[in-house]
Amino acid sequence: MEILRLEVDALSRELAEERFRHVAGLEGAPSIEPLFRARSRAAHRATVAALRDAGAGELALRVASLRGERAVAAEEEAWRAAESAAVALGPGGSQPLAAAELGVLAEPDRRRRQELGRAAAAAAAAAATHREAAAERRAAARAESGLTPPWEDVVQADALLDESEDAYREALSWAATREGLPTADLDRADLRHLLALRRYDGLFRPAPLAAELPRAFRGMGLDAGRVRLDAADRPLKWPGAHVFEERVSFRRQGGATDWMALFAAAGEAVAAAARAPSAREPDFPSAMGALAVALFTIPRFLEGALGVERRHLPDLVRSLALRRLFELRVRAAALRVAAESERGLSGAAWRAAHREALSAAAHAAWPEGLAARDADASALAASLRGAALGEALRQELVERYDVDYYRNPRTQPAIAGLVAAGSARPGKERPPLAVAAGALSRLIERGG
């Protein structure tokens, strides 16, 4: 049993490393299949059955999940290669897909921005054939191993959307009005540009980020030195911060977007580095990422880290909370569609359902070609559960150590103990998914 556990952990880490190389722009055509062939027992249906018979249910779930990934290894290699080669034909000519997606954030002219957004979505859609095929095959393989879509999480995600609807709608209208955008005719490109919060770029500068992140993490008992950060700029590198065990691929997008993304990614990576994949709760890294990014909703932290004047704090907190709430809402909307796709929804109906669901959640017109990017219901559910766990932990820390828990010396051993255990709430009931969205909604309503 222990040898098998080590094989599962080794395969998980090897897959993370190969996927990191692709996302970081180091390898346009990654090799996924050979990794599964070398450790086939760690992703085999017979292993799943044997583990269940032996009463090792948690390890059986991990092997079953890896088996689903093994079934689509060839398609994964194909869609990753296709996205690396994808070219967007925007108003300024052709450019790699990653560059086009970055350009949407910085383009001040709305007409050009929307054209660039449409071009990026079209390029992603053109490369999505293999990704859609992978989603369908993975769903079949998961079903064969006895894995079902996370329907309980889907129901809770619907509740998250309902409970945060009013706060999100009002905050989005407020933010759009400040930027001179129409409140009822936004598209995804408008929304990405709006939530990049470029008006605050002077506060969220690149140089202080490198010093502030380890300082803030030390205050919470997290060792940022465990993070293996790749911040090099490469043409094919995906924008943003992406976590693969303790490795983080980071390509700057600018301002507050970089700060929030890197804090969240570093929190996840620290948690992943401390425990082997099979020795930690699956949602725990996401919970640590959520706890780290929650610092940006604390006025005292923003005042100390960025030097924000107190009179400007309410609007800044509201803006940052809106960005975070948007992320939770689109994941919640995508979760239901992904679960339905695992039950058989496919093709044009799947793409249309995804577009409708995310347009409703984001209050902005969503392009149709991005459904395959949100096809993994398990990953979406884990992210939402992690956000809820992180918020529940934050509330406990505030209750025990006050609102400035992030600089209270007693916080450090408490969080370090959780990281060592690989669990955010050992032995406690899991909080509902709406917990994090509810906290953000209250921040938006009162402005910090």
C-alpha cells in the first residue's frame, strides 16, 4: 500500500512538472502519455477496485481521478500543442493567443479591445477540438471508475450565485460607471479590462510585490521560500499565476491583478510543498491560497502594505472584493455546466449552455468558444470548496487573534500547524460554498 501511495505521489508530481513546462512556455508540445505508461499501476482501473476492497477509499479516489486523466493523455497533448500554436487575428494583426489575451487588459480603446477579445476567443475555439474530446473521454473514464459529478457542490454553487447576485450587480454597475462604460452592454473583454483595476496601478507596483509577499507570508506562518517561482517572460507563457504543486508559472498582467494572483498562487504552492499529494486534503492548497488573497480585503493591510490613504480605502476594498467575487461567480456558473457535460451534454448544446451560464453570472456577454476550458467539474468544485474553507479559517483567525491576525505572532504557529497537517479544518464540518461570496458581498455593501 505504501509503495502504491508513493507511486501515486510521484505520478502526480511528474504530471504537474510537465504541465508546468507547457504553461510556462517552455514546451509547446508536452509529453503526457509516457508518464502514465511508466507508472501505469497508479492510474489503473484494477488498482481502483483493489483499493476499494482494501478499504482505502481516499487513495482509490485519487487513482480513479488519475485514471480519468490517463484516458485522455493523447488528447491533452494535442490540445496543449494546439493552444501553443494558436494565433489570434486582432485589429493589430496576428499574434500568439497568450499575447492577445494580455492585450485585452491593457487596450484603452473599447472598440479595439472588443475586437481583440473576439479574436482571442476565436483562436481558443479553433484550438478547442481536442480539449472537448478530452472532456468527453475523461467523463466516460471517470464514470467507469465509479466517480460521479459533484452534484452537492453544484447545488451549493447555485446558492452562491443567488446570494451574491444583488451585491455583485450593484458593485459592477458602480465600477462600470466610474470607468465610463455602459452598465448593461458589457462583454467579456470589457469585464476583464474593468476588473484589471488599472486606475490603481500606481499603488500595486511590481517592485514592492517581491518584498511584500514574503513579509506578509511570514506574518501568517507561511514560508514563501518554498515556492519555486518562474517569472520569466516568454511568448507562449500563459498570462497570470498558475500553480503546479510547489511550482508557480507567473506572467505579469499588471497592477492589482498581479498582486492578487501571485498571493493566491503562492499560498497554494506553500501548502502543496509541505505535504505529498496523497497526504493532504485535496482542497487544502486552494484554502491557503484563499486565505492569502483575503489580505486584500483588509483595510489595515492595504494601508500598511501599499500606503493607501484612509479616505481611499473604502473604494479600493470594494473594487478588490468585486474582482474576487467575479472569480467565484464564474467558477460557480461553470461548475454546473461542467457537471452536466459529464452527464452527457456535449457539442453545440454544451457550448451554448456555457456561454449562457457565464454571461448570466458575470453580467457580461461571454464568447461561445471557451466551454472546454471549464470542463473539469472536480477542479472547479475544489477551487470553490477551497475558497469557502479559506474564508472559514479567516473568520476563525479574526475571532481568535483580532482583525490584524496577519501580524499577530500567535497566528504563525496556528497556521504552520495546519500546513504541516495538510488540512484547513481537521475534524470540522465543511462550510457551505457561499461563505466566501457572502463575506465579499458584505464588504462590497459597506466598502470595507
